[in-house]
Amino acid sequence: MPKRLRFACYHFYLDPSNGASITAREILLALAKRGWEVSTFCGCGLDFQKSTDILQLLANQNITPERKIDNQGSVPFSLVNFQDDGLTSVVFLPRENQSIPSHEAGTAYLQLLHESIQQTKPDILVTYGGYWMGGHLLKLSHDAGLKNVMLLQNFAYDDATYFQEIDLTIVPSQFASDYYAEKLGITSTPIPPMMDWNVIQCESDEASKKYVTFVNPDPNKGVYVFAQIAKQLWERRPDIPLLVVEGRCGADWLVRTGVDLRGVKNMSLMANTPDPRDFYRVSKLVLVPSLFMESFGRMAAEAMINGIPVIGSNRGALPEVIGDAGLTLEIPAQYTPESRTVPMSEEVEPWVQAIIKLWDDAEFYETHRQKSLTRTECWQPNRIAEQYDACLSKLLG
């Protein structure tokens, strides 16, 4: 019999604006290709700041629902069934359509999940949290005899009792494993995120690589830092073009920083795209000035897979990911996602100098491009898929 895995989370696993959902989907697809019987049962949680229609998200990825079941009871909802490249999936859509579910909608979701587990009897349940319902979901699964696996992608957990219902915790970096061992005393297994190189790698010539790129203008990702970098670069090197790619946050955050960028003519904007190759093929450098602790640093890794040198902050696991393939620079500790403060010009000077050095010095650039390609060999999809397969198979004994 095939090993059966159910992914369950109120957050929708096809959310293209959320790194945890992207990582989870690629793990699930890799396991399905290795013979696992994989299904998903998700809610309608999304990270987009603006309201987004999940049926439209499916259409954007060329997924056509097989059927839609409507229920008009005390909690009106629809169940949408579809196939996703080897995954049998269901998404719960209550009429309220809120990313964070009400008690009534969350309870309905858990009841439907329970009924689904009783019918299909999977061996393992995989999740990555789930708002206020996470603990209930894990207990429901354990009571049904499943092994629980947590894909712990962030540093938001501060209660060790939450992990009592978890049989295996997988984190994306050694940094994250060490952090939770010290903070909560829990043991975790570090495995890098599964990344599908087929949707990351792109062909491009030197003439096409014309931008210094910053993705997702969000306070967590360092939009306040970037705004000052952009201002300083425009004043000194207006010939170096910048590209801002919208993610879960839009370009309006550049205005909200308070930095006057109206006269900056070397900056272009790209709308949120489900295909990262749209911006990687035109990027010569990628900036990752994150202000919060990155548990891995997927953006940095994806850029390096394309041979694009990265200039990143020294927050969280970014130094572990970038290594000597790119440049990791300090951002003073007082600048946090909550501070909403623009650094002084002298505080971003090392960033401006690093951009100029990589832009002007062809030999320096090529050295880091080659180091990036070499470093990414450890993230080859087959190698990572084997680690996940072995780890989960061992859990089943």
C-alpha cells in the first residue's frame, strides 16, 4: 500500500504570496512523485493584503475545479474539489471568506476535516500552524491515530505545550533548529525547503540582466531600508536601474516610508506574479534587506539558483543560506519591522557601496555568480526530496 499523507491547514496551500505555502506545496508534489498518496484539505486563509478570490487563484494556475458542493446550513460554505498535479485537494470556502476564521467557520472546517480523515484514513497529517485552530487540528488528528508533522517555517511559537501533539517538527535551517532548542527545548529536524527548480531557473543573456531587484515591499522585508538605499543610489548612480516587485504588499509601502522618491527615475515596478522567472530573468543583483529573523531566506536561495548574487541582511538564517556566495551586511538592531523608521544615509552606505562594486567590477561579480551556482547544489530537488521521504518514512516505522 502507498504511504498516505494529508496536508491540512486553514491557510490555503496554493497562496502564491506566502513562502510557507509555496514550500509546503513543493514538498507535497515531490512526495507524490516518489509514490506517496497525497491529499490536501485547506481553508481559505491567504496572506494578500487585498481581498483575493480563491477560484481566481486556481484559474491563474490553470487548475479547474472538478466539482463544487454548496451547503446552506448554519455556516454556509462550499467545498471545492480539484486535482493539482498529483495532489487530490479540497478547499473549504465559508461565505464569510475571512483569512482568520470565525469560531463558527473554524469549527465547521474541523468537523469536515474529521469526517474526511475517518473516510480516507491517512497515515500522516502535515501542517504548518493554523491560526487559533492549530492545536485543535493536531489533537483531532492524533485522536484519529495519525502521526503529526509540523513544518515550522517561522519564529512565532513561544509555548512548548503546543508541540505535545506533534510527532515530528521539521525546520528549514540549522539556525531555526538551534533557536527552538534554546527557546522552547524542543527537538527539530533541519531540512532545507523543497524548491522546484523548473519554476525558478530561467534563461537570460547579459543584456537582459539590467536591474537591482527588491521583492515584496513589506516592513518585514526591509522596505524602509530599501527606500533609503534607492534614494542614495539615485543621487550617486542614477545609471543603475532598480526593480521593485510587488508581493503580499504593494508599492504603496514605498510612499508610506516617508522617503520622497517621486523624482527617482531609475526605479521600475512589476506587479505581483506567480512566476518568479518574470523578474529573475531581468535581475543582475537581488537585495534582501530583511528586518525580521528569516527562518531560511527563500528569495536569496532562488536568486542564487539563477546565478544572481545576493546582498542580504544578517538577520536569522540569511548568513547560513548566502554563505560566501553573496554579501551579508548588518542593519543596526534598532531597525525592526515594528520600528517603521528609515535608516540614516550613512547606515545604508555599505549597501550602496556593495551594489556599486558588484555592478562595476565584472571580475568581482563573476566570482560571486559562480559561488552562487556552486552553493546551490545542496538544494537540488532530488536531494531534498530524498531527505523528506526518508524522514517521514522513518516516522511511520
